[in-house]
Amino acid sequence: MTNETYPAAGSTPAAPTRSLVHGPPIITQVPHSPPTVAKPDGAAVRLEWPDGSTVRLPYLWLRDHCPCSECQVIEIGEHRVIIGNQPEDLAANTATIVESDSTTWALDVTWPDHASTFSCTDLQRLVASSQRGQRRVTTWSSDFAPDRFDHDAVITDQATAKNMWEAFAEFGAVVVTGTPTEPGTVEEFISRFMPVREMPFGRVHDVAVNTRAYNVAHTAEALPPHNDFASMSWPASGQALHMLTNETDGGDSIIVDGWRLAEEFRAAQPESFEVLSRVPVGFRMFSDTVETWTRQPLIRCDSEGNVSHFRYSNQLIQPLDPQHPDLDSFYKGYHAICRAVVDPTNQVRFRLEAGHMLLVHGHRVLHGRTAFSSGGARHLQDTYFDFDDVLAPLTRPD
Ligand SMILES: O=C(O)CCC(=O)C(=O)O
Ligand SMILES: [Fe+2]
Ligand SMILES: [Zn+2]
């Protein structure tokens, strides 16, 4: 295969428009069939296929990811080459496509002081790993109900467990049914999949009517939708609520897709969205022995502008300084978002019966409950985990 005609101008494939996908958009595909030519293109080599598709591979990128055993610790997939030790204007001396047969090919690159061979599979693997972590995030429609999964099926069948975590990653809420009602089961359940995140009030958090309440959760009052530990700068991004006993009238569960509300809020009131993303406000939860407190904005976006954390707790929020220059605009936005949270049309309601376990994305989904009669017994246990431990195994390369 020929690789002459250095240099020439080229084009990169257009990026698809963004949808509700978190992570970088897919922009590169490396075809399995051999390219016809490798040409220099600025500080890169450009591969061209007979159908006109092209892939541009910058020299620094290629040098950084040379797959040889000098440049990588192959057995553990760790990167060893230090790109800062290369000249910033590094260029290949040659870049040649080597076709082993009609379906397999490699790109041979010679550098001033090194030689690299990238098989088609190496390039596909590198591109795939650069795109890892993209996931579909689907905000809730008005008839949303969390998917239900049977506890025994989840703990005995890997495919069911994977489906459950996939649904959790996409929608931020699922319900597990048929969970044994022995105390501690929630911790055991989460521990089967990932580390439990121990929180300041314990590894397992009991919620029942309690005369020494440190939180409205421990009364029979209605509990407005919230995410737990809004009083911590990095609260657990996953929470499991396991109902052990529910013999009361009322006490129905409420969940709200905070990311949907935040995105609708951004579209309707962009200036207020900016204020709620910028102005930090205090949150506090404490008991006789534990103090948690932080000052944070209600909305945080990731580096690509997607809402990544909607923090909301009517119970725990603290006053803003009345002289704060943004106080009026803060209240305009806070009022609107609060109205959206308590609007029943934005709430999904259902009853958690004994043996039901609700899993929620702690930075996305708010949970709450209606008031109940304090006569009958009601007891649930919470445990916490982190979303990285959900996503990393789901996206593990084969
Ligand atoms: O009582 C409930 O249903 C929910 C209580 C709560 O907010 C929690 O356990 O985090
Ligand atoms: Fe809670
Ligand atoms: Zn190398």
C-alpha cells in the first residue's frame, strides 16, 4: 500500500449534534478495512479510505499512545511514555500503511528516535477508550415510573443486575422488589456490587419516628423532595432506601428528576439559572454528636455544560446574607425552582412496601414522602454509594 503524497489538507468528520448524552460526542471511527493512503496533514497523519472517509491522527497523539512495551506497561494497560519529554513539534519521519491481508492492516510510524506499529485493532481500541463514559441520560416523561427488578434475580443473575444498573444510570431511579426485610440487607445488597459509602451518621441510616430526631425524616411529617447530605460538598451520588416495615396510612414515596427540572429552568430563565449555578448557599444537618455543613450553589454543570448536580433540600438550606448583591435574583430563581419541585405534575408517587428498595442517583433525583399517621410502624434503612462505581463496571472494555 502506498503512503506518499505528504503533505495535503484534510477534513475531520463532523461532530454529531449533542443530545442527552453525557460525555464527548463520537467523532472518530476507525474502519476495519485498510485505508488506501497515509498522508501528512499539518502536525498529523491522515488516513484515507476508498469511500472518502478520513481519520486524522496527530503526531503527539500517536507518539503518546505508541502501543509498544517500552511506551506502555502492557500487562496492566498503564501508560509509560512521557509526552513532555518529546519535542512539541514532533513529526514522524514516515507513516506507512502495511496491509497484512485484505482485512488486516497496521500503521507503521518512524520517529527521529523510535518506531511505532499501530494495528487496526490498536487504533480502534485507542479510539474506543477515548470515547468511554458516554452514556445515555434520559430525563423523565410525565408518565415515568421507575423500572422494577426482583431482588433474587438481581443477586443471582449477572444479566439482570446489569440491566438494573443500566436503567439506574439512564434514569437515575429503579426499585428492587422482594428484598428480605432483615435489617442490614441494604448494606449487604450494595456491598455485592461496590463499596458502601460510609456517611457521618453511619453506614446504615435508620429512618423511623424517633423522639430524638435530628431531621424531619424521623417524624411523621411530610418530607419535601430533597437529596440527602446536601450539607456535604460531595454528597454520595447514590442512595438506596430499603423499606423494612410500612404499616402506616400515607408515607407514600415521591421522586423528582432534578436534572429535568434544572434543564427546563435553564431554558425558561437562563439568567436565574446562571445565578443558581454561581451563588453558593449554606446547607446544614447536625445531631448532638455530628455536624455537617457546606456552602455550595444549587446547580452545578460538568465541563461540557450538562447539569451534573442539582442540590436541593428545603430542610437543610441556610440563609443567604440579606445584603448579598444577588439576593433578589437568587430568590427569583429559587422561588421558581422550588415551585417546580413541589408541583405534583413533576413528582412521581408510589408506595414503597416492605421489601421494596428504591435506588436513586443522589446528584440527580430528589426523594421525599407524604406525611403518615404516626400510629402504625414504619421503618426504612438507607445506605449510600458512589456513581463512579456504577458506571465504571458498566463501561468496562471487553
Ligand atoms: O421516609 C421516607 O420515605 C424517606 C426518608 C428519607 O428521606 C431518607 O431515608 O433519606
Ligand atoms: Fe432523604
Ligand atoms: Zn513505543
